Amino acid sequence: MLNIVKSQNLNDMTFKELYQQTKEQPNPAQVFIREIADATCREESTVRQWLSGTQVPNAKAKERIAAVLGKDVNELFPPDESTSDNEL
């Protein structure tokens, strides 16, 4: 049995109703993005840009993300090896 419908009350629900209920649930990636957006006071679109690499979160946002995820900032955002202090 599908994990999604295991926890649901299957009584009096049609096949189509079960599908619709499942379809309306946010997927784990959406939940992750929403939680990071809430923690950093940013829009979900900004978090998607961080994840795609088109933008980079600032230091304060990185700290908040690390706190929410219970990880070290440097572990989540390792220094870019292509830009060392010698090149600046």
C-alpha cells in the first residue's frame, strides 16, 4: 500500500478522492523551500534561486539556514575553491 494513503482514513473515499487528496499535499521539496523561506524572511522564489546557484544567500541568511537545519554554515556553504584569498 502507498505510504501516502496508509495514514489516511480510507473509509468512504473513492479512488479519485484519494488521488485528489494526495495531489493537493505539498511534496517534501516544496515544504523544504517554504521552511527555508520562512526562516530567512525571503520569498520561496529567492530560495529556489539560491538552490539553482543564480543567487547566493548573504551571511545572515546562511546562519539562519544552518540553525534551522542544525548544521555548520561551512558544511552547508563550503568556501568556493575557485576564489581564494590569493586571487583577490
